[in-house]
Amino acid sequence: MNLSDFKSGKIINEISQKTYSWDSPSNIALVKYWGKNLDQTPKNPSISLTLSNCKTTTKVEFVKSSLKSDSVDFEIIFEGQKNKKFRPKIEKYFSKILEYCPYLTNYRLSINTTNSFPHSSGIASSASGMSALSLCILSFEKDLTDLSNEEYFYQKASFLSRIGSGSACRSIYGGVNLWGANDEFKNSSDLYSISLKENISSNFNNYRDTILIIDNNEKEVSSSVGHELMNEHPFSELRFSQAFENISKLNLILKSGNLHEFCLLVESEALTLHSLMMSSDPSYLLMKPETLTVIEEIQKFRKLSNIPICFTLDAGANVHVLYPDKNSHEVSEFIKNNLSNYCANGRFIDDIIGKGPKQN
């Protein structure tokens, strides 16, 4: 697939007003994407797990407009209130997708969105939010053009999601996903993600992710700024090479089901991500003291119990605790009795590898 393949088909049906609603989950990267090109393509590929409970619900009403415009007319309501803060990001998104969805300028859009988790705190709210919005747009396009190819529907949704937020393209499919061109994976692309369904060990069935809310405040440095700082980062080229190597290693681990190796690689990737932040110019630190304490507690518990529990981090202070479903009882007790003490107001979110977005 190339860029021209994502231009919308001929408008067949006249629609004056229609509303669509999608639930789309966040995802957690195992091999991290950090550093991007100007066209919102990644400097290195990434592999992620799609979550289930950490999700965004977005409803979009499309109303035919009588006004001629070169831009998209829209309003956005977040958590029940009109939101101006998100407007520049959405405006930029619309301006970049008009080449592929020109019909949007003929409508006024009312976007109503809510999250099931804290916004901008290190859980990928942009991933769930932009993927949910993109799916609503593709549902509208489907009705306008009689689009019947389901594979193309989700592929274009992933393509549009990437334009809004890179990691959002990985939320379009459930399970394990790859984003980024890589010779080891057929049909992989920098333009959209693909689902890795084949040869995944049953050890990863119903894999668990409990997100410890260490800090529910908005993080001080956005991911967009962090990606930009990779352009002049002294270790950027070494990091990109490392990521490609870790993609190959993780691919073998996912097939073999070696959970010990899984833990070591995933934790190394998480710490590498934050070391890149700390060694950028200007440098910054998103981890909190409680984050480091939790990391030590998890590694200690793994050593003593021989349970393959591990941590990963997104671009924030919160800790994702990953573990097999079969060990959920022991790990849940450990989290409740120990790790919750380091959470803001004792809060954590139990999540599980999910099946992907759902239309309401």
C-alpha cells in the first residue's frame, strides 16, 4: 500500500446527518517507538500489546454544512466540557488527512470524547483518542462510499490514526501489533500497523497488565516534545539500531513463550526509553521516586517467587505490571498488599490484553 491508495473513493450516498461511536483502547509498547520523521513515521519499528479497560469512547456527529470551507469545522467536548486545549492537535490532524478524506469539509463535526483513565499521565491517551476518532471518520466514509473491504477499513483507520498520533495506529487491532517497516514481517509498513496473530505462544493468552497510577497529574514534558529531542540526541542512531535488534529478539520470544527472556527484554526497553529522556538536551525526568521503588519491588518479588512478572513504562511515571493470567492471583495480592502503597490514592487499573476497538 502507498499513500495514494488511502484516498477516499467516490461519494455515492448523500448523508445530511449521521452519528458514530467507537470505544478504542490504549496500548503499551514492549519495544518502544521514540523518534519520528516529519511525516509522522517512526525512526524504528515497535511492538505493542493492545489493552482492554484503558480506553477512549468517542462519539462524532456529522452534520451537512451549507458553508464552503477549506478546513474542517468542528467542536470538541472532553469529559462533558468544551475543550480548547485539544483543538490545535485536532486541527493539525484534520489538515493532514483532508487529502485522504476531502468530504470532511462538507460537514460540521461534534466530537464528544471521554477516557476511562487519567489523561496525559503516561498511559497512551493520544493512542486511544486518535484511533477512536479515526474509526468514527472511517465509519462515515464507509457509508458515503459503500466501502465494503473490511481489511482496508482497518488499514486506513490505522493509517489515519498514525497521522494524529504515531502510537495510535497500534490501537486499531487487538493482541500483539507491529508498527514500522521490517523485513522480518510480511506487509509491515511505516504507514500503519499490522496485527501479529501467527505463531504467538499460548503463554501470552490473556496476558495481564495492571497499571499503577503513581502520578495522575499531566506530565511536564509531552511525548511530542520528547520525540523531537531525538533528532539531535547523541545516542539516537545507536538506539534505533538497538530497537531493530530487539524487535527480532522479541519476535522469537513471542513465538517460543520464554517468559524469563520476555521480562528481561521488556524491562530493558522501558529503562532505555527513560534513559534517552534523561540524556537528551535539555534533559528531563518523568519517573518519580515511587516509580523506582516499585521497579525494585517487582524485581525482588520476581526473584523470590520465580513468577515471570515484569514492568514496563510509557512516557510517564506510571508503571505497567505485566504478568501471565495463570499467576494473576498471586500477583494481584502482591499489588494490593505492597505496590498499591506507592500509588496516588492507592489507585491502580487492572487490565488485560484486549481484542481491539468496538463500535457502539
